[in-house]
Amino acid sequence: MEKKGLSRRLLNRLADIYDWLLNRLERTILMGIRFVLPKKILSPHGFLGMLTFVTFIILGITGALLMFYYKPSLTSAYESVRLINEDIAFGMIIRNIHYHASNAMIFLAIYHMFYQFFAGRYKIRNEVIWITGVILGVLTIIEAYTGYDLIMNERAVLAINIGASLTSSIPVAGQFLASILIGSGFSDILIHYYAFHVFIIPLIMLLLITIHFPRNLILDMPMIAIISGAIIIVGGITPVSLGTKFDPNIPPGITVPEWYLTGLYAFIRTGIDKFIAGVLLPTLLVIIFLIIPFIDRGPKLSWAERPFATGLGIAGLGQIIITTVWGFYINPDPTLDLAERLMIDPFLFYGALAIITAAAFGFTYGYHIWVLPKRKNYSEKSKSNIKQWNLKIEGKRLLLSIIGLLGAQFIIDIMGLQMYMSGHADKAMIWIGASLIIFAIILHIMRSGIEDDKG
Amino acid sequence: MKDIYFYNIYLYHKGFRDVKNNLFLSVYSLKYSFKVAIKYSLFGFKTGLILVDLHESRCLIKFRCKTDMKISRRDALKSLAALSGTLALTPFLPIGDFLIQSTTFNIQRQRIANIKDIPFNSRLIFTYPITGNTERDNDPFRKFVLIRLPNGQFKAYSTVCLHLWCLVDYKTERQQIECPCHGSIYDPNTGIAIRGPAALQPNKTLPEVKLEIDEKGDIYANGIIGVIGYGKEGSK
Ligand code: FES
């Protein structure tokens, strides 16, 4: 026994340290969470929240790195972003990942919310989780908005102005809040937004996330790697630009906001009062989502059994899509009067929204009344939230495929490096992302191999 | 547990109509089935009692107790501590002022340009009042547009649109002031919004800069009529 090899002894020592650490960790809050590492491919619908959290972490890391060079000042903000984008090594990649992760986070958060909504997951004692989730979604959009305002291009300046004036349009407290935001002028707004973006909002989000986390967390490592890889690949295909630098002596031209705000932009362009369009309507939408657990209180979870909630959800989703797409549309004819080009016909616009709402409720109630009773084999049982797919690779080919993939990954890494060295940081990102996706596949093969051994 | 005997208890739970008889029952069952009784207290006065079954971790019966107006020594001490806490926090009340730094616009007479430099139907963006601090002077809220109308007259307005504070500009092709965000159009002669969302608002006249032209043809700005972002008729 004393003649154990050095490596054996080292391994034992490591195992001891691991045990020691695990023992001590039992004293911490971490042990209140149960991490579930799935052994098969799961539908990501069951853990979209976890994926959203992963993008939050990516944003935290890249954002902290960007803070090394960014300068929140009216005169040098744009230059500092240009420096990051063009001169600093990996700056362009970091900024691109930050930007695309923010889009991914908003998209995943909305997707997550609607999936949970239609599955009726805000019931069964999940009300607190649901409400913190809705608040987190709103904060995510505000966080993204304060972020793209920091670049000080034309789009940022107009967005800052609109945000500040919308704040001032709130009755009673609005002008007081706006004066806090504005301080002694525009340079103060910028630094205030910066404080919100890098510290205040993320801190509140982190606190809410701790409440929002359920006891069981699905940690699907392959899917996390795929999401990270996809963000980087999209960043490589559509790299984010700097935008036109804002020059205070040249008022900007027509500027469309980021995609998560074009819905609001469309409402504002219909000519209704700015407070109603920019503050009241979005608040109303949020309030409806906040109180839905207290309206839809029946025991049924299936969407077909809850026609009112489902109708509301489809109507909400339809309205979000219509307004978001409509916000992008601007009559391209430059000979027309600007007021005419930007105006959205309120009858057409609100008519479309009314029609989609009626159609949504018509569909769900129609389905509930006529179709549902005819489905004989319809079972009351609510399906499990987590679907499993089988995608197994047989024993012998397992090792071979891992080796093949490793080879491919090696080549891809080299291609990425070569792209980066030759000055194509954007193209390099596609390879970097591809490498992450191969890593995801290998992780999956590994876990199915381990499962085979057990079976 | 003793608290139950101290206070006159009224039961508001549906299942317990007969207060007197059930009181004993509840206390009895309290002894044997339920583990915890938590007191509500409001400012040190007992106002209620709640029974919690630890095994099921849910609330079973809610009692409301009549407030005991007799202040015990313990309650008095608690109230004094609460008073001290309030006094300790009072100095922080005006902290809200920390958040606000007000804008100072020193109205000054300032040369903008000479009439010879500005042709008919053209415009010049200028900063007013100039402070010498680049951060301040680049502020879009301090930018104004000096317009020479086709008839030769001079006008100067704030560039902050009255709708949602985007930045307007004088377009020489169409001889009007336009906002790129939602398409508000202003009349350059008066600064009044004639089309677009700003025209639908109660405050729709752009703040105007008072202009003075001396015998050498130098144009001076001397004061602003109205409030930036809120209009000529607007007030903060
Ligand atoms: S901000 Fe000028 S039209 Fe809306």
C-alpha cells in the first residue's frame, strides 16, 4: 500500500481537498439550491430562465472589461468606444459579445416569460417567482436602454433626450424625477445613466434574481455552451457598428431606436399624448402581466383550459410583434413632408391592434368551446414542463467521434486565430463561436457515454 | 401561550362563531397540536395573535385581540428605542437634495455672428450662454439655431423639440424647422409647431432667444424667452 505511485497519491490528496471544500460549502447558502445536471438532451423551454441568467453573467464579465476603457463624458464617450472598437486588442470582440448578449438576454427573457405564461406556471405557489420575473424583465430592458445610450452616437443622444422628457411628462413626480436625472445638463445625464447601467440596476437585478431562482436549477452545460457560441457567431455575422458620432452643431436625421423600443416608438408616432404612449401604455402592459396570477386562479394549467389567460397572452404577443415591426417602418419617400413620413395612421394602427386582440380571444374561446370537447383522448393531466429527447451515440463510435470533433475544434481554433491576426476580428468571432458549439457537442457525447457506462 | 389569557380574544374565523366556547377549545388544541403562536404587534401594542402549525407550515386560525391600552414597562422601553431610532434617521431626511443639481443659466449678452456671414435662407447653430467649459458647451440643451429667413429677418430658437426633446433643425429646402424623431414641424417666423405631435400639445412655441443687432451688423443674443424643452409659454 505504501508503494502507491505519486500520481495516485496526488489524486487522493485532491479528493481530500474536494471533500473538505464540499463539507464547508454545506454551511453556505449554495446548498439551498439543488443543481440538476440533465443526463439527456432536454427541451430548453424548461430552463430558458437559466439561459437568460447565463447571458446576464456574460454581460457582467464583458461589461466589467469595457469599463476599463469607457469614459462617461459628453466629449470623450464616443472616442473611448471607438478606441475599444478599433484600437484595443480584443476590444471589438468584447464589445460585440456585450451588445449581442444584451439582445439575447432581452429575447430570452421575453421568450421565457411567454413560455411560462402559456404553461400556466405562475400558479402552483410560483406567484412570487412570477412577479420578480416580470420586474426583472422590465429592468432588463431599462438596463439595455441605459447601455446603448452610453455610446453617444446620434441614436444614443436622441434616446437619452426622449427618456428624460418622458420622465418629465409623468404627472406630479415627473419633473422632480427628471431634474434628478438631468442635473445641471447633458453631461450629468450621461454619468447618471452610467451609474444606473453599471451599478444600480445590475445590483437590483442580482437581488431579484436570488428571489427569482427556484430551488431546483437545471444546469444544462451543453445548452449553455451553445447559447454562448451562438451569441458570438451572431456577433461575428452582424458586428455592431459605432453609429454616427453625435455632433452638437449638426442636429441628427431620422433615427430609429433599438428593436426592443420600436414598439414604443410606433405608439408615440401615432400622435397620441406622449405620457399615454410612452409611459402609461407600457406600464399597463406590465401591470397586466403582474396581476395575471391573481386573475387566473383556477387549478387548470393547460393553455386550452384557460381561454382568458391564453387569449390575453396571444393578444399581448401579437401586439408586441405588430408594434415592434411597425416601429421600424418609415416611409422611404424623401420628397414627402417629414411629418407625413413619420406619422403612423392611428386608425390603421389601433385597428390592427384591436383586430389581433379580437382574433386572439376568438381563437382561444372558439377552441375551448368547440374543439376541446371533441378531442376524446384529451387528458386532464398537465404535461411535464421538461421534455426529453433521445439522441444517443453508440458505445464504440463514441470515442472516435470525440477525437474527430477535437481535431475539428483544433483546426477551427487555428482558423480563428489566423482571422484575428489578419485583422478580421468579426470573422474570427464566427470561428470562436463554432469552437464553443463543438465543445457543447463533446459535452453531450461525454454525458451520454457516462450514462451508457451506468446502464 | 399565556398571552391568550391576558387578552379579550375575538375570533374572526368563519368556522368559529361561538367565541366563548371555542376559545377553550382553541387553547386546548393549541397545547397539543400546534407548536407556535406568534404575536402581532404594532408600535409595541399587542394587536393580534396568529397560530401556526409547524408541521404544515401554514397559518391555521387568525385571532384579533383587543388592543391592551395599558402600557407595560416593556412596551414603554420599546417605544423609547423606536423614538431614538427615528431621531437618529431624521438628519438624513434632506438627503434628497443630494440628488438634484440645478441648472444655472447665466443670461449674458453674447456675440453670435455678423449679418454679413449669414446669407438669406440659412441657419447657424450656436451655443448660448457660452461657459468656456467644453462639457457644458457641448450640451444639446444649450444649442440654439439662428435662422436668417428668406425675407432677411433674423430669428433664434432653442433646438430642443417640445415633443420629446429631440433636436430640431432649420431645413432650407422646405424653409421650416423639422424634428427628425416624430416629425414635428415648426414655423420659422414664429417658432410655433404647425404639424406633428408637438402641434397637438398645449405648449407648442419654441423658446426664443432675444436678438440685438448693433450698427456694425454684429448679432447679439441677450436672454431667452421661455423654458428649454417646455416652450415659450411653458413653465417648469
Ligand atoms: S421629439 Fe420632436 S417630434 Fe417628437
